[in-house]
Amino acid sequence: MPALRTCFIPEKGESEIREYFEKRRGGVLKPMDDIRSIERRYAPLGVFEIKRKEDIKTGIISRVKKTIERSNKFYINLNNANLYYVSKGRLGKKPRIEKLDVMERIIDLPSISIEFLSDIVKKGRITHHELNKKHFLFLNGNFDCIMMLKTRDLIDFHPRVYGANYEIYAPHLEYLAKINILDFGDKRYNLGDFLSTEQIKLEGKKVDELIYNSEDILDRLEIFFAGDGISQSIVYLPYDECMYVDKEGRFRHDRLIAPKFSI
């Protein structure tokens, strides 16, 4: 007997989906593309819970250092490594699902490169001196791991003091994060708090292939967010994919991700 799988519920019906893609056929300055096909697909999202300890200071007059534990859940597409979050609607607009590609860009990097990136992202920018105190950048080829981040456009270098040679003299550098990502504790990562689910049978439906291993994703999440975690489950995200063809016979694809919100 086919097993039931947990899936997010799609919000739009067939006519609304068709109308959405019809509006994106093009036109104005060129002939409209024809819709060749529209199909419902399901993306496998790994659900990961990460916990970490953080030091905070409490009190107004006498600041007392205290260690707390924080946790959050992250939903990552095991087909393309996209990390999802909820973008809250403003000015009457509905909330929607957005994606971040940071996991895809770091999945094959050495662990120490991801640690460097994590430290830089936490502050937005960090001096070479600050980073060197923790990681000893000129030992064990560590600076090469910094250069990997630069090559992938994840960070940038900025000279702290201007001069003839300071742009390439590491101790005078600041490292700047070039990726946009929500803070670890941002609850918008936890799609389960916002979206409705149902149990359905996926046999016979189009399900995206599992490309990434849950253990590998978890390992990268733990390093990047400096915590310990577990891989909890897989939830399937329905989406609709449209294939267009233009007058020259060229194809393009468009996607609609529109799950039903429970809030």
C-alpha cells in the first residue's frame, strides 16, 4: 500500500494557475510566447532543527552575562539546496515563500571556509586582526580558504588604511559579507509555523530527485550556524512549472510556488 507523505497544501486551483502563467507570456515589445505545458511537481524539503548556545547580557545597570540556548528549524530543498523562508506581506500584500542559495554555494567548501564565512556574516564585516585571533589565518593554508570565499563572491576585501600596498597586505584588510541571509533566530525560516499541510500519496506524481544528502546538508548547517542539530523529516513542497515556446521554437521555464498559508 502506498505510503502517505506530508505535503504543504497548494493555494491555487488549475484556472488560477493557468491565469498566472498566461500573464507571464511576454508581449509588448515582442510576440507572446505560447504555453507548451503546465505541470504540478513536488520538491522534497529536508527539515532540520539546529540548537546553539549564546551569551547575552541582562540587566540595565549591572550587566550580567548569561548563557541561553536557542533553536530554529530550517527547510532546505534536497534537489537544489535552496533554503526557504517566509517573506511577510506588506501594505496588503500576501506573504510568500522566498529562497536563499547560500547552502548551494557552500555545500562543497572546506569546513574552515564555512566557519570563516559564518564569523564574517555574524558581524557583516570583520577585521583581519579579529578573524586571525580566532583562526590563525596564515597557518595550515587557512588564507587559501578565505580566498575560496572571495572567488565565489561570498565575501569581499576592503583596505582599512589606504596606501600603495595596503590593498594586498592582509593585516590591513576588512572582510565584508556579500550574501543576504536572515539571522539564526529568525522564525521566518520555520515554514511549518506558517503553512498548512496534508497527508497524500505521491505515487504517480512528479517528484523531484533527491540530489543532496540530508547528512551533508545538516553538517553544513551546523558549521554555518555554529550549533548542533538533527535531520527531522522530509516535507514535500508543491509547485507548478510552465514551459513556454517562442516563435523561433526556443523554450523557457517559469515556476509558481504558492502554498496555502495557515496564518
